[in-house]
Amino acid sequence: MTRRQVWERRTNPLMIALALGFLAVYAVQVLDVAPTPLVRRLVDWSDIAIWAAFVADYLIRVRLSTDRWRFVRTHPIDLLAIALPPFRPLRALRAAPLLIGGLHRARLTRARLAVFVGTTSVLVVFLCSLAFLDAERGAPDTKVTGYGDALWWAAVTVTTVGYGDVYPVTTEGRIVALLLMVVGIGLISFVIGTATSWVVDQLKAADARALNTDREVDELTAEVRALRTEIAALRGPAPDARDAAPSPPDGA
């Protein structure tokens, strides 16, 4: 195990926690639920501190890598997480690569893939609804009056339904919509592919069990036949009826 892998294993839980913290911070900023100016300042400084922590983590991992350029090329999500500009609403898109990258570093097994996909889907819908609200709120001719409208738009967009009752009117909102539509198409394709793969695996398993059963029946049949043959051999040939009949008495 390399030094970078040791560092990642030790710091990965902290990085995921910071990504979740960033998500909470951004939600507070967009929904404007901070009760006092002091809390708002703390939230803003927390946003900067979390971003700085991820920058430091990325630079340390680059430094610990044996092939630094290869690390940069093979970890685009991590680079995207720190390279996106810290401006509203595009900075909301930074939370997704933070969490996805952190979960990817956790080396999820196939058994947890369904949970990972479901969690990522909910996360993307929540983030894009926040970013959409942040971009569209207060814009001329906007259809968004509150977070409920933004969440409804995100749900119908990611499922590719698209009723058209809510749509973006700003450039930032259209960027968020484009990303969400791409995610929606990919998500549906992945779910369909996963379901199909599961059905095929179940059918293959059923066929394998049927073949095993047939083979076991054939083996048992062959064993029964062999046992019958052995029993017949042990009994010997059946005596002839004339030999078995008693001899007539003399003088009969």
C-alpha cells in the first residue's frame, strides 16, 4: 500500500463528513434559514474552510503520488470539486463531486451499489433543486416562487417527464437543467441495465440449479442400476425349475 493510499484510507471518513457539511452549509445559504447575522457569517466562513480543506487534501494526495500527472488525469472528480468557482449557484455543483468522489474512495462493493445509486440520485436532485432555486429566484419572468417549485422541477426533469410548467429563464438555471437532464438519462439507463442484469442472473442461476438437479438425478439413476446389477450378481443365477424339482421315488 502506497503512502497516498494510506492517507486516503485515514482521511476518507473526514472528507465525506466535510462534503455533507458543505451540503448543509449551501442549503442554509440558499434557503436563508440562518436566524441571525452571526450565524450567516459562520456559515459563510464554514463554506470557505471546507473548500480549503478539500484543496489541501487534493494537494497532499498529489504530492504523495508516485506519478503525479497520472493521478491528476485519473481523478477528474476530485479536481472538479476544487476547481469549480465558489460563486452561487454554480458552487452547488461542487458538493456532488465531493460526495461522489469520497464515496468512490471508500471502494464500495457490488452489494452496496444499489444503495450508492439511490443515495446519489437523491443527492443530485436535492442539489440541483437548490441550485435551480438559487439561480431562478428573483429573475424576470421566473416560474419559481419557492423551494417547492424547484424541487418539483428537479423531480420531473431527472425522470425525463418534463411537464413544462416550471422551466429555467436564466443562464445558470439552464446549465443546472442540462446537467440534471444528463444525469436523468444516465440514471434511467443504469437502473434499466441493472434490473436487466439482475433478471438475467436469476435466470442463469435457475438454469444452473435445474442442470444440477438433472445431473444429480442421472447420477442417482446410474447408482441404482449399478446396485441392482451388484445384487443380481450376488444372488447368482436363478436355479432351473427341473433341477429344483424333487426326484421321483424309486419304483414310481
